[in-house]
Amino acid sequence: MDREYIGIDLHKSFFQACVLTATGQRRWEGRFARTPEGIARLMARGVGPQHALAVEASGPTWAFVDALTPTGARIYVVDPRKTTLKAGFAAKTDRLDARRLADARRRESVVSIYVPPPAIRELREVCRGRHQVVRLRTRLAQMIRALLLRCDAGAPPGTRLDAPRALAWLAAVQLPSEAQQTRRRLERLYREVPIAAQAADAEVRARAATDPIAVALEPLVGIGPIMALTIRAEIGDRARCASGPALACYAGLVPRVDRRADRVYHGRITRDGSPWRRWALVEVARHAIRPPDTRARWARRLALRKGLNKARVALARVLCDQVVTTWPMTP
């Protein structure tokens, strides 16, 4: 059977599908509910190994891909930022988007992204969930400090709100009645979040202790078990990054380059790829640049000339080389 091409415009509650032949003729199209029944209806239309399916990356993409994997169709997850579908068209509808995705796949003009296996996706969820809990705790502390500032009540002693002195100060501070109620609610949440954070930390550390790649990455400067497992999960397949510069480009840590004639302009970093991957590498660099570690002395000198943020990004690019060198090819 001749190759056919399916474009999927995926939404939260439904998806639009369009099937094109090898010559670009529309075979059929339809709208389906994004439910097991709707996906079963799509599969009943004869989706199989003869199909090449293109779907844009979005929130429900991985669950959708997992549901269609048993059909044997070749599935391409498209990067919407690098695949222009609307150029030259005045209209943009779900039907047209699905049709253009199918045609772009037929012409092989789509930029597909890495589809991590379920095991890597599970690791990412564990690590990202832990970091989100920690960020929530930081956000609650910021909200409490902002409330105290609005009421002109001063600042608690120390830098951490969970310290005994700070907690005692918060319990004794006098605020207006409405603000006092808000403070109690925020403080209650702030006391409960660390319990969830400790449980998440324990799970990540337990997984890191049994993951050979995370264990190999831990000795690197600035990397502990939590960040080692995070970097391992966010990179996924080391074979896709043949060198440190390739990993830095994959993480969006390289500057944009605009070369015209004999003039070259280096702009800000590209920020391509997952923000979690980029954040993990820069976070490791943030810890590694601190004294007294002598391995990052050059980065501290660079921070004096270019600024701390640029020095951290430069150190993160160097860490990419170390990660690629240390990463065992066979886990």
C-alpha cells in the first residue's frame, strides 16, 4: 500500500485529522473527541504502518502518542516554533492546520523533536514535581514577605522563614485583622509544603542512588544526586549529543549568531529546547561558581568583567563538556 500522511491538530478536548495521499490528494478528514473512544474511531479508519503521522508538541501530546503507538504508524512530534504552517495563508482553522501538517510531513519540511520513552518521561515527572514543590515554597515565602512589607511590619530576623527565630517573630507580629488572617493562611501552607518537599526529595534521591548514569554524574562540580538525576532525565539519550557544544546547543545555551559580510553579531542565548534542561545546567553552574572551589576560578574572573549571569551561562557550557565526557554510553 502506498504511503499516506496524517496531520493532527491536537487540542485539549478534541483533535482534527486530515489524511493525504503520496501525491497530496486529500483522502479524508474529520474531527474526533480526545478520548479513548475518539482515538479508537481514528484507529478504526485504518491507521497503520503505511501512515506517517505529524502532530504538534503540546500538553497532551505524549498521551496521544502512546495511544497511537500500537498502530505501527510512524509518528513525528513537530516543533511548532520551527515549523511555519501559516506563512502565505490568510486563514487559520483547525482543518487547515491539520491539512498543512499532513502536507508538511509529506514534503518532509517539518522539524520533529525527540520523543522520550516512557521511562525517561517518568523520571522527568518525578524530578520536575520535586522542583515545582520547592518553587511553591519559595513563592509562599515571597508572598509572606510582601504582606509584611505592605503592612509596614518590618522583616523577620534571618534569611529563612522556617528558622525558629523567624517563626517566633511571625507568631508575635501584629497586623490588621484582614492581613492577619491572610498571614495565618500563608504561614499554614508554608509549614505544610516542606513535608511534601521532603517526600519528593527522598524519592528523587532513592532513584538517583539506583541510576548508574546519575551516579556517574554526581562527582562533577556543583552536581548532587538531585541535579544529577534531573540532568539525566532532561537529556534522555546521550547518543543524541555527540559533544559538549552539541549538548549546549540542545539546551539553548549558545548565543544567536548573525553574520553578514564581514560583520558578526553575537546575541543572547537561543533558549531552545526544554526550559527545565537549561535551568538544571545553569543551576549547577550557580553552585559551582561559588568559592572556594578552584575549578571555577576562571568563571569568577569572568563574572567581574561580564556579570554574574553571563559567567554562569559560560560555566554551564563548560559543564556540558564534562557531562558528555562523564556520561556512560551504556547505562
